Amino acid sequence: MKYQSEYHNQELAEEYIRELKNTVTKPWKIMEVCGGQTHSLVKNGILNMLPPEIQMIHGPGCPVCVTPLHLIDKAIHLAEKEGVILCSFGDMLRVPGSQKSLLEAKAEGADIRILYSPLEALKIAKDKPEKEVIFFAVGFETTAPANSLSVVHAHRMGLKNYSILTSHVLVPPAIEAIMNDEESDIDGFLAAGHVCTIIGLEEYYPLVEKYKIPIVVTGFEPIDLLQGILMVVRQLEKGDFKLENQYSRVVREEGNPMAVEVIKKVFKIDNREWRGIGTIPNSGFELQENYAAFDANKKFDFNIRKAEESSECVAGQILKGIKKPHECPAFGKKCTPENPLGAPMVSSEGACAAYYHFSHINM
């Protein structure tokens, strides 16, 4: 299969590994920002193949993992209201809130539906005008076009019973927050290719210049990741710092202009709280004022007290790359995918889930 089998080529992977071993002379810490990249690194055993000088640090690139606890509580509160249908991507259902998860609320009778697209939620709203339909809009820049498009269509259709509960987070401000963290000692980054497919490369150049670090936009297959790591290491060994695009078969300099246009039409940039990390300035999307009628935060009354995270969960340190999942005392014991203490253990992009499911490969 084109663009699939060639990126699982064993001979090419071995060639990249040899070149890495011949190139690296110093210890380097490289963060892959995206949780999808983390899973590929772990599942394919790449962490064990790398020279010992290269340490991969797992970043906060799991939007489900960084959705604040109180926002999950809000979603549960809305779902349990009479006459409400809450729609969500499947990843969110098992993420623990302060008292329960959305899945537990569903088991107790709440009308919660797993969808693959917010446009499906629009159809439900149109077919059931007597119900309030809310879509839990979670994701990075990657899912923002579809979520914003759902609002545009709802406005055009005159739907009064559709809204979104927004939890969009942005990658470049997260990289900046990591570099500003006094505990961080990252030498270079693998940026998420799917995000750059939408927003392009423009926002990464200032980060490279400000922090003097190499950033390589990278895909998700084993060959993508090995080539991306090699590109970062070559820069580090030469003392270079620049933005490179390994994922050029998909990512363009300008990104997807039509997608960016619809995002800017519907959303504005605002401060955003990241679960386990805290508030990062200008790191999230909120609905523009002219689309406030579709903002679940403004449409419904909330009186939800912010709850404290579990003291046993070190998800914040894992999301910032300070600790690895297996360094958590609760990992695989009190915290499992069936009974997670934190979101990284249950999300399909969570680092803890990757280590748990593929521990026979990497631990």
C-alpha cells in the first residue's frame, strides 16, 4: 500500500539506526510532542533501538489527557440534565472526572453518544428539535476545522438546539511553555505532522529562533520517526537550529488555507487550562462572540466547584516530560486502563496507556 508499506521498511529502519549510531556523540533529549508519535515509538520498539545517548521525552500532545478535570465534570453535569444529548469522540468517555467518568454517567442513564464527527451531532440536533444536543469539542488544531464547520452549518440551518463544549488546545504555545519550564531540559522537538497539515509551519519559526532549538515536523510511521530523530540529531551535533519538514508528503508551508479560514471565522485564541500542567497563555480556542449562541459554556448555567487531582497521579509531570510512565508508583497497580487515576492511562494517545499495553516491548 503506497505511503504505508514503505514507511515500515525494515532495511531502511536499520539504515537509519546505523546512521544515528554513527552520528551521535553526545547525550540528547528529544521530545515528541504528539501522543500518536509516542504510541508509535513504544509499539514499534523504537525506544530500544535508539543509541543510549538519545533519550526520547514524551510530551503533552494528547488533547484528551490535558482536558481539565472541571471541564469533564461540566460535560457530565450537562449530560445528566433532562432533555440533553451529549455527543463526544470515544476517547473522552473513560477519562475520569472528579466523581465519575462520562461512561459511568452513560451507564446511569445519561444520553451520551459516541460519534466520529461533529457533523453527525448536527444531524441529531436537526432530527430531534426537542432535545439540546451538545458536542464535546476536544482536540488540537487538527480537529478544529470540523468543529468550527459544525458551528457554521448550525448557524446557517438556524439550529437553536446545538452547541459545543470547547476544549481545544494549541501545540506551539505548549512547546513554548515546556521551554520556559525550569524543570525542562529538552534539546529538540519532533512536531506533530497532522497539526502542521492544518496550520502549516509559520508558527514554529519564532520558537526555533527564540529558544535556539531544532524542530522537525514528523509523521507517525516508524520510518517517519527514525528519519525525524536523525534530522534533529544531525542539527544538534552540528550546533544548528532550524525548522525542517520530514512530513513533506503531507505538510505544506502554508498548511490548509481553507481549514485555517474556517477556524479563524469561528474561534478566537484565548488562555487555556491544561490538566496537570496549569494555564498556558494563548493556548486554546474559544468561540467568537458572534457565535456565542453555540457556546455551551454560555448557553447553560454552571455551578461546578473545581476539584483537586488525585494526589497519587503524576500525570502532570509525565505530560511535561519530567517523568516516564513507569516511574509513577501507581503505574500498573492502582492505575490501569480499567481503573485509571489519570487521563494518560486511558486515552488512545496517552503515554501511560502506551507503556501499559506495550510494556513487553519496552520495559
